[in-house]
Amino acid sequence: MTSAASFPFPGRLNTLVIGGRTDADRVLLTPRGELVRGCADVLAERLARVPEGTARVDVDMSGVYFMDTAGLEFLEVLREHGRRRSVPVTATRWNGQPRLILELAGLDPADPLRPPAPGDGPSPASPPVAEERQERLRLLQEEVEQLRQAIASRPVIDQARGILMATHGCTSEEAWHILREASQMSNTKLRTVAAALTASAQAQGAPPPEEVRTALSRALARRASR
């Protein structure tokens, strides 16, 4: 048996989709997408449909490519399901950025649901440990917000690259370098340069600001001279 649940996040291009199958008395769940705000609700909805009598639930996290601290709520929902049903639950195969999030949060990526064994370090209730973890999560949230902004900027940057490729016959990689050099030379954010170029390509669109226009011309000239 296979099924999936999805939850649309306002203003986002991606969703979390949780596929799954039941083999005898074992359920395997396969989330794909991002663990962000609302992901715990998607998981709770999917777990509510796990058949009674299921002996264990395993979650393969290899399809999750982005996670912010809201993903920790996802783990808590899994823990609660295991406690309520009295069944073993695992969440394994973490990769990339989500794995880094777990490590910074002080969790074991091999199985972040596993309770720490006695003697595995200071008590979680220890004030110094709690303060250190809180600081880690604060810094982590700042990094995640920067990543979130970068992801939000991707569509306009990709459009600008397409414009450069179409009008100047350059490759996708060359277009990226042109935008980046123009950003550096004009001391303007990359997304702002891309947005100005994209807007100027539209019907009756205004040309980019002079400093951006000059920087783009210089970057294009440097490419031509290589």
C-alpha cells in the first residue's frame, strides 16, 4: 500500500510530501522536500493513517534536502507516535544540510530519536549544556534564514541568467559569473542586480540603475576578452 500527504506553504515553491508503504506489520515512510513550518502537521496527518497493529515505523529521510529548526517538531511528532503506540520508530539516512542541523542541535544523525545512553555526556538539564544548545540553535536559525533568502532569490536569478544567455549567447555558468561580477563591481546584492535586469527585459521596463548597468557592461566586456 502506498500513499502520500502534502501541505502547501504560502509563498513557497516546495512542499513536503510523505510517501509510504506497508510491509506486513512494518510501515516505511519516505518524506521528500523540506522540513519547515507546518511539516509536523503533515507528518501527524500521515501517522494518523498508520494501521492499528503496526509493529514498527521507519522513516527514510534521504529525500529531505532542507530543514530549519521547525524540523525538530517533526522529530517530536515521531517520538510521540512511538510512545503513544508503544512501537519502535526510527528516522535514518539524513544527508546534507538537514544532517548538519541535527549535529548542531546536539542530536545523533544516525538516529536522532534514540534517547542518550547513561553516561553519554552531561545531563540535558545541566544549565551550561542548555545554554550552549540554545546558542547553537540561535546561530543555526540565522544560518537557516540566510539559506531561506537565498532559495527565495533563485527564481529571479535564474530568469536573469536566461536573459543573458539569450541576448549574449553565453552559457548558464558564464551568465552566473556575469551577474556575480556585476554585483561585486556595483556593490549591489546579486538578487537586486538580477531583478533589475529582469525588469528591464519586460515590455516598457525601466533600464537598470546606472551603477548596475555600468557593472553589467564591464562584466560582459571582461567575458568577451577572455
